[in-house]
Amino acid sequence: MKKVRKSSLLIVTAILLLTTVLAGCSSNKGKVEPSASPAESAAATATADAGTEKPADVWEFGSEALEFSMYGHYNWYDVPAWDSTVAGKWLIENKKLNIIPVSAGGNPEQKLSTMIASDSLPDVMWLDRGADVERLRVAGQLVAFDDYLDKYPNLKKWMGNDLNLLRSEDGKLYQFPNWYTGRANGNAGYVVNKKIYEELGSPKLETTDDLYAYLGSVKAKYPDVVPFEPHLAKDMQGLGVLYTAFGENALYTYLNAGVRAIPQGDKLTSVFTDPTFREAQKYIAKLYREKLISQDAFTQTIDQVEEKVMQGRVAVYAGANPTVVAMNAHTDLVKQDPNAGYFMIWPIHKEGLDKNKIFPGTYTALGWNVNVITKKAKDPEKIFAFLDWYTGPEGQSLLFFGPEGKNWKGFDADGFPQFTGEYNAEEVLKLQKEHDPIMWNGNTGYIDPAKMKYESTLPPEKQNWAARYQSEITWPTQANATDLINLNPAPDSELGIIKTNIDEIFTQAYAKSVMAKSDEEVDSILDKAQADAVAGGYDKLLEFRTEGWAKNKAIIAGGK
């Protein structure tokens, strides 16, 4: 999906507020698979000391005081005061850990430049993978983790061979990932207004033809309701989800700025000439022309989208992550009317396609962003030891369920927390919301099944709304796109400039094609975009990305 920035962090944040999130079935598309089942990994991690002799020089987290500074490289985020959270207070009192926040002051680019120029980098930085990490590495400012991986094994154990995808050009590892995973996760898909659906006779809603007919019925009977709400169309969102309905294994990720290409055999080819993309754009343009899609889809704000959903004024709501808003709206609407609310459906597909090969969303093994330790750190190994503990069973259980004792006590045979009779779901939800700003290296593969362990004890009607549909629908229908990461050239290189130009061409052509007056106009717009892209060096970018894609596949297969 779209690279996570401020607006997308709200998505991530909201995901983490759920009583259970992100556990599910793999799409089994022949890409990245976990090296072991979550239960096997959890059990192995929780019993790591049994039968395994640690190196003599391993530092035990909590054995002595540790203090370091931490900085978040974002204009919307600052590391919170360490004693302002339950977990922070517990770690101060029980593990002698203190973290000193360093603020970006709302201008991270300027802050980073100032810190580099004044030789005052923080000990730890939390930032996106990519250009800034490489800038620091090339300048010799980062600590490599290779010597720590076997001594502190949680990261290596849970991420497995995928960890090699984070290695820099020099072959070393400098990045500790956040929300990495080897299992399917994600929330992309379609949400349907229950009351409107039932009042229209609960028609079949499986194919693109079904959807078109249904949206027409909504428009005819409910003039104040938006038939199809695509969230923020400028980011594709629900329109990108619709694209996936027109091709088996057609992934939303193909349209993203980090790819902008369609795999054909062993090459990445033009998105503009792709028949599936063109067919989808013609369908979307028809919906837009007939006012079955929000007419302000490209200009509306998130607040405006949420207001419509919360008020029940949309019939079908699709996006990269519609579950959070829909869950909140469902809760409010059923309080007013037991027959109201929302539910999710299996992804829409074009007639004739295999519905089980339609994937409205994707995920990657690397997760979201990363932590790096700078050479300013006095005790880099001890900091890594903390990060490794934090990403393991004890750290993740602390963040998600609170200190051991009330909501959970000890670990079961599979390595997951044993929940007590005092488990308080509301308290846990509150804790997760409070701890979200300090979830720096989340371990999706561990925490997903840990959360689901509790949720699965409840009957369906009492399960968290999002958790139910994640388990039944969204997780099984998200595809692994790890092989399509790290395909961006350096921003200031020739290819980086070409990429910027191609992105502008795509963005303009995408919006114009959605608003086209006919199928012929869609073709004309995309033909021109293809010609402009080729003239702008698109073939060079595709060749570069094809090479990167091949390298990723080799790493995933077991090489470096």
C-alpha cells in the first residue's frame, strides 16, 4: 500500500487498538513463508535457555541500569516521556531502563541535518527504511548488528532468512525492523452497510457485475447515500482495491509508487499497457460517470470519509484499511438501531475468475519502519539486547497486555501468555492505545496468535468486530509482496529523477482516466501516459526494478 506517513500511522495506530489483530492464514502464493509456525517459534523463544548454552559475554537486560536517547524521524511524532506509560514505568522500576526522548520539533529533515552537522546524533533513531538510513550508513554513523544476532536471538529467530532483505550494500545489518512478519496480515477489502443491504433484499454481491447492479439500486432508493466510498482516491485506496477484482493475483502493490509495474514472466512491465489495469479503469470510470462513486473522491479528507461512514451514509466502503473506521461506526450504529451496522464480504471478482485468487491487499515480511543505533551510543550492544527483549515474548506481552500478573501470568506450552480470570478487555484495549507510541519493533508473528488466543475463546457475536472479519476474510485474502520491496533508486540519481517523473505521469493519468467520459477516452489517456513515460526513461526504471526484484527473490530463496 501507500508508504506509511502521518495519515497511514493513524491506520497502524488504529490497528493496534484492536483487541486482536493481524493473525491469519497465508495466501500461499509461493513467496515468503515463515521458517516455523508461530507456535513453534514462540515455544522456542520462551524456552530459549532450555538446552542451549548462551555465550559467556551475553548481557542480560535488566541486570544493570541502561539509559539511552531516542529520536523519531517524523514530523507527526515525538518519543513520549518514558515514565508516561505503564510499560515505561514498569521498565524503569523492574529493568532499570530509562529512555531520553529527542524531539524532531516538527521538522525532521532540518533536525537530522543539524544533528549530523553538530555531531549530536541520538543513540537510537526510529525512521523509514531507505535514503536516510543509507545516508547515515555511508557517513559511518551506524552500528552494525551482525555480532549481536546469535547472542540475542529473538530477531533472528522470528524473522529468519527475510532479515537478509534489510542488509545494506556492504552486506551488514544496521536496521531492526518494526512489525515484521512471516504470516499474512492486513485489512484491505470491502465493508457493506447491513441495513441498506437487507432492505434491498440481501442480493448476491460477489462479482463486479453484482456490485455494479447493487450500487445502481442504492442510488435509486437512497439519494442521500454514497453507493461506493473509496476512501482517499488520490492514494488509490478503494479504487486500487477494485483493480484487484479484474485479475487473478493482480496486486494493489503493482500500482504503488515503489513498483509502478506489472510482473510478466521474469520481467516488470508497464502498468499503462496492462490489460487488467485498463479494464479496471474503464469499470471505475463508468461507476464515476454514473455517480456511483463519491464525486469528491480525489479531494475529500479523511475526516469527511469517516463522518460519512460513522453516520451510515455509505452503502459499500472499500480501502486499504477500512476495518478500523467501520468497526467504530458499527459499534455506534447498532446502539441506535440493532439492525444497523456494517459487515465485510469476500473480495469482489470479475465473473469467470477464481475468487480465491483475488487479493485486495498485500503485506511484506519487513513490516513498516526500522530502528538504528548510532555510533554515539555508549553501550550499543546493551541497547540491541533491550530491543531484542522488547521484540520477544516478554516485551510484546508487556506492551499488549500490561505487566505480568493481572491480565496474564506466565507462558503456555506454545510460548504465548496465559491469560488469567482477571483479564480485562477494556483495560487491554486502553493499554494498547497508550503504548502505541512506544511500539518500536513490533513482532507481528508473535503477537497475532497471542491475541487471537484470547479472542478465539469468545463466541462470534462477542468477538471484536475487526478481529472476526480479519480472521474470516481479510487475512486469508492478503498477498505476500515482500519480493517487491526496495525497488526505489536513490532520489538524487538519474533513475531517481526518472522515477519522480513517472510518478507524476501516473498520478495525473490515473485521476484523468477515472474521470474519463468513455472507454475510448480511458485508452487515449493511458496511451499518452505510456508514450510520455517511455520518453521520460520508464524503460530504464523498469529494467532497474526488474534487477532488484530478481535480487529480492534470490534472497528470499536463501541467498544473500
